[in-house]
Amino acid sequence: MKNEVSKVQKRSLLDLFEESVAKFSENTFLLEKKDGEFRPTSYSKTRLLAQQFGAGLCSLGLKKGENASILADGCNLWIIGELAIFYAGGINVPLSVKLEESSDLAFRLIHADVVLVLVSERQLPKIRSIKDKLPLLRQIIVFEPTMPLEEGELSSAEVFKVGKEYLENNYSEFIEIGRNIQNEDIATITYTSGTTADPKGVVLTHRNYTANVEQSLTCMTIPEGYKNFIILPLDHCFAHVVGFYIMIARGAIVATVQQGRSAIETLKNIPLNIQEVKPNLILSVPALAKSFKKNIENSVKIKGKLTWTIYQFALKIAYAYNADGWNRGDGWKIILYPIKALFDKILFSKVRLAMGGELDFFVGGGALLDKELQKFYYAIGIPMFQGYGLSEATPVISTNTPDKHRLGSSGILVKPLDIKIIDNEGNELPLGLSGEIVVKGENVMAGYWKNPKATEETIRDGWLFTGDMGYMTKEGFLYVKGRFKSLLIGSDGEKYAPEEIEEMLVSKSYIIQQIMLYNNQSPYTIAIITPDKSSGLEGKELIKAVWDEIAKFKSKGVYAGIFPERWLPSTFILTTEPFSEQNRMINSTMKMVRGKVEERYREEIKFAYTPEGKDIYNKYNML
């Protein structure tokens, strides 16, 4: 499937930003809560601040092509800081605030040759604990500090001050630095989350970003003045492109979450901030979507049994009418419309008010989004449109949109982009058959930082081998089935992607909170399962409850036939603790790190393939 990729003129991220400042000069760009209210910063004011900050970086010695890093919670200064690095000719190495281990942080900062770090006060202790291990680090700049600073640290206010002074004598030379950035110049080095191996630095050029902005806007329309509320950490590639660079291109507004004194306090601010900002769009990932759904359902339940019963009935009507989105109201389903409309007016409209009242839709990225979750949000009138991408593609490859969507799919392709679905031998497969997703376009990364071997394995003749499995339909929808490296492989060599089964088992079960299926050329599939301990069940009762949930998908179960039975677990091992970021079984984008789970439960997995282990009431589960 090919689209012609046309020759383009020079267009760096600063070119894109400057174009928008010229068009939308006095429009609000940034919204941040200060002194009790969300305060606007215009496009022209943002440029002034970014240039002053960038000039300050130049005066501190940041040279063109040198690497700086941002480790900060979402705020105006994060976005201004990245633009400032670009104005100074530098490269940004954005870091996840979820990185807790000093070794993880040190690895990235050393590997990326970072000479300067921009850090929020809450993240500062992490940098202080490792700065002696960073021989290239020359300066630490702290965003709006309230605590005393140490030697080698400088406040953001001081950088603005020296930047203003620098611009008085060096304005023309400084502006030329940004103007001279070329398409192929590196913009960011974004480290992958490492679901299967050590993190790799994804090198993304200025043109990678501007091309992906242009591609994404062929799928979705963002009106001028549209409000996007960014919950995701800003280091995410998804947050970069869809969170703020697309918004910049359309003169839209970017609001960030009010930061609390702790991560938990920040999370608690989200519902209040949504009421204050009244966003039109929110970026989400499955973990956040599930949390929102739980909060909505809890708020309905406290209104009493009758309200809860009506709510569940209203959802059933909406599910039946909407079907898979593209076919809503087809055929006999049209008779449900008056009932659906009534429930929407008396019930779901109130639910939408809890989300600000102006939210048109979510955009979901990251892991596969459970179809049942998509149906829920569609039913309440705030569709959650699944997209697909990866950092190596800057990241957007496809997305569902308000105009064209199929629930359960990953949407239509951005344009221009070439795509192939290939088998293990590299042969292109016809529509409808699953294989590896391979893409080619201007959004394909320049390579991995200091890792030519991995680059050669991933990019061949300009094609990006994603490592993801999926298929295309004749209607132009991409369906992503999961990672090749996570495939279940039977004893006969047959393969199956486990993600859909895992998602369904969690979403349909009251007791299974997390699950990883495992089969590596074995006679049967097993599972590592985290049960819901709050259920109050213990011992054999808990084990039986988990098994009963799995049995629902087997012969004679209520969900029988959805999945081939050989890929459903024949036995399971209960975890000793949940998969989490702390034990590294979940990465910073909330995806399960299968290799880490396998490593931790290696002994239990081996045991599960013994006669004793096939008994669900085995020694590990009866602990």
C-alpha cells in the first residue's frame, strides 16, 4: 500500500512554531494553574520566553548539536524549555519522571552525552544523587526552585535574566542559530521504555516531527482555539506530537495538570483541573482510561441501587445501538435511537459534565485499548479513539477519528505513509492476514543513538520493522494484535498474540487484576496472575474464583469460542506482588515488561509444566 512521499522544503520544529506565532500571535497557547487559577500565555509571549531562555542557555555555553535533558513534571517551562534548547541549537533528551532507579537515569544521561539538565524541583533529588557520576554534566537548571540551591545549580529565573542580557548584544547571531536548523538535524533522543531489552535512544530529527504533525493532521481536524489537556508526561513522543506540536500547528491551546507536592496529589488534581479547563480533547492511555471509568461508576453507585440499575440498562441500549461505531444505528438498531437519546439527555449528559462538559473525544495511545473500554466511552458520548504508533515512527502511524472509526481497530493510516504486512520470510501478505507491520515515511527515525547494530536490524532500505503484528482491511483500517516478541508459541510452532486474551480476561473478570500468558513451544499455555486481594477471598476459595473466571472463556463458558482454547491457560501461578514500575514489571508507559515477569517467575513457570504444577491448587498458589 503506497502513497507518494513528496519532496519538502526546510521545515524544522522552530519553523513550524514561528509560522504559528505569526498567524496566532495573541491567541492563548499555554494554560497553567498559578495562584489558584489557570493563567494564559499567548503564542507571542511563549516565543519571547523561549528565546530569552534559549539565549540564557547559549550564555551558559550550550553549543549547537550539544545534548541537554529535561526531567520535569508537566508545566509551561517544560515546553518553553524544549523550544529554548532548539533556539540554542541543542538537542533535547527528554526523561520520564517515572524513572526512580538512579542507575536508569544515569544510564540515559551518560549514554546520551548530556551536558546540561533542566529539572523541576520535585525531580531535583534524583539528579543530585547521581551528578557525581556524570562527567560531562556542566550545569543543572532548576525550574522555579523554593529550596536552597547547591553548587552547579541555577534557577530558571537566573537563566531568563542572563538570557535577556545576552540578547541585548547578540540578538541577530542568536536568531540565526534557530533559523539555520535543517530538516535532518536531531531534535530529540527519546529513550524507549524497554519492554523487551535495555532502553535504546530513538534519534528523531526536526523533519521527523514536522512530517508526523503534517501526517497526523490528514486524519484529524483541530480547530483554532481547541483546548487540549495533557495528562501524560511530556517526555512521551505521543505527548510531543499529538499533545503540543499538532496544537501549535493549528493555533490551539495546551493545558497542563496542576502539580502537587507528590505524584498522588497531582493525580487528585486531574478531576478538578478538568472542570476548570473544560478541555475539548484529552490524550489518554489504557491505565488512565480505566481509572476514569472506575471513578464514573463509583459516582453512579453512590446514588443508590435504582440509579445504578438504570445506568447499566442505559449502557446496554447504547452498546446495542452503537455496535462498532461505523455501523451505529444500522438496520433494526434504529428503533433504539429514541431510548438511547433519552438516556443520553437524562443520564450521560450529567456524566459528561463531570469531564468538563466540552470534551469531544479522547485519543488513546500506548498499549492496546480494550474494545469494551472503547464501547463504554462511546456509549457515554465521549469516544476514545485508539491510535497506533511507536517512538521509532515519531510516533503516529494510524488513528481512529470522529469521521472514520471502527472500535477495536487502530484506525486509518496517516498520509503519506507506505505500509506492508509481511510474514517471517519477508513476503508481503494480502489484506486480512496477520504479519509484521512495516512502514516507510518521513516520520521514520534517523536511527538509535550509538547503536548501529540495532538500527540496521530495525530499519532496512528505509522501512521500519515495528516488531508489532497486525493486518489491514480492504476498508483501510489497521488492526494491531500485539508484539512479535510476546507471541505465544505452541509445541508445534504455531504462534498467537496474547494481548487481546489478557485484556479480555482482565476486563471481564472481577478477580483478575493483571495477567501474563506464557507458552514457549510448550504443550500448554500457563498464566502468571495478580488477583484482587480486596475481594476478601483466600486460599482455595481465591484459587477457584480465578479458575472460574478463566473457565468462562473455555467450552460451555459464557465467552466460549472467542479465543482458541489452546491459548487459554491450563494452569496458573498467583503473583507474590502486583506488576509495578517499582519492581520493573511495568514500564513508564504502563506496559507490561514481559521479560522481567518471566525473569522474576522463572522457577514458577518451570514448575507449572510439571504434573504437580498443572494442579491449580499447587504449592505456589497455596502459600
